[in-house]
Amino acid sequence: MSQKELVRELQKIRREKRLKSKKTEPSTVTLQ
């Protein structure tokens, strides 16, 4: 994987975590 692809994946994960944290309880955010 290239650097750009890694960054893209990280951003995707962060976005998903943020969405989950809004919908569900905060405990899901602590799971990494």
C-alpha cells in the first residue's frame, strides 16, 4: 500500500467511528 492509500483508509475509519459515536453509545468509539 502507498502512503496515500493508507491515509485514505484512516480517514474512512475515522469517519465511520464518528458516525457510529453519534448513533450508538460512546463505548463503541473506544474500541480501536
